[in-house]
Amino acid sequence: MKYFTGQQLRQWGRQLFRSLSGAVTFYTSIPLPASWGMEFRGIARWAPIIGLLIGGILVILDTLLQQLGMPALTRSVAVVVSWLALTGGLHLDGVIDTADGLAVQDPQRRLDVMADSATGAFGAMAACTLLLLKTAALSDIGAYRWAALMGAAAWGRWGQVVAIAFYPYLKPTGKGAFHKPWIRIPQDILLGLFAVLSLSLVPVLLDPTNTWLSLTMALGGCAIALLTGGWFHRQLGGHTGDTYGAVVEWTEALFLCLLTLILN
């Protein structure tokens, strides 16, 4: 049996902390001190955990606004806007660029269009559609809004990890290229899956009558995350940093829409 010294454990702890700090810095707009020495290699493995963090912050905001008496629709708008602010628009930008690229009939030109920073008509329509879906779905969800918010943010980012792991990256460079060489299969996929499935169990542990909610969160969320990444791969033959972001956003929106069937 291999034993670790105290120094080795401290070094491992520092590496873990730097990696998590790097993930928070990359995936959110939460400011962290530069003196913490972030490590960005392999941060994709933490994406579902970051999703739970983002969802948790949104749950706190949603609860505070509810206590202040804010109506459900206005509260949902505030939460979706805060959701966008927490990510700095990182993933929504991918939605816009991906939609503009897919609108091009010539497959050879799609990546060039996606790389263009200008927002086209199809990108603007996709962004508006997605934000409206999130807002409308969230406003229709009454009970267990905390589960919906945390589940959506976590499943979206788990879908991103799956896309990084299993599908080819279509460009030699780009904002998502550095993730691929550092992804570990199956460890990184199982880490996020365990975290999100654990969340899905909470409703039924709180109340045994919530079996359908837990099953929907687990099976429905997993299916949406997998199918969304697979759909973009089928359209483009692989993924880019933009489609990684699109996977996150569309999985979140579709997951919220699915939960309206149970929680309205």
C-alpha cells in the first residue's frame, strides 16, 4: 500500500485548489485574487461542479427576491440576467456564433463564419429564443426552483465535458482547443456525472413522492446533455469552443422546459 507524506498531501491540495480557482476564473466572472496562482490545464473536469456553484448562487438570489415579494415572472427575468452576468456571456456568445455558422448553406464556410466576431441575424434570433425559453420556463416552475436552477447549470456543463471528450475539435487553435488534450476518460466524465446524479437524488430524499422529479432530473438531464452535443457534432462533424458554449446553453434551456411538465 502506498502512503503519502504530509508534504505530498499539501502539494496535492494546493494543485487542487489552483485548478478549481482556474475553473472558477475561466467559467465565471467571479473575481478571484491573481495571487492564488490559477492552473488552467484540465479545468474542464470541474465544469459541472462550477455549474452547481453558479446554480447555488442563483438559488440564493431567487430566494431573496421571493422573500422580498417579487412576482415570479420578474424574479425569473432577474435570475436569467444574473445567470448571464455570472458567466460573462461566455456560453451565449457560443450560441450566437454557432447559429450564424449553421445558417450558412456551404459546410466549408461555417467555421469561418463562426470565427467572425460580428453578430448575424440568425445568431441574434438564437440568443433571443434561448433567453425567452429560459425565462418563460423558469417563471412556470413553482416548487423546487432550486433543483431546476442547479440541475440545469450542472447538466449543461456535463454535456460540455462529454463533447470535449468524445468528439473531434475542428480547429488547430481556439478558445476551446486547450481543453481536449487534458481531458481524462472516463474519470472526468464520471466525476461530473456523480455530482449531478447526486443532486438529482435530493428531491426524492426530501420527499419520497418526488420520485418522478428525481427520475426526470437524472434521465432527462443526461439525455438532453448527450443529444445536444451529438446534434452539433452531426451538423459540423465535430466541435469548437463556440459549440461547447452552445451545448451548455441549449441543455440548460431544454432542461428547464422539461421540468415545467412536472413543476408547474
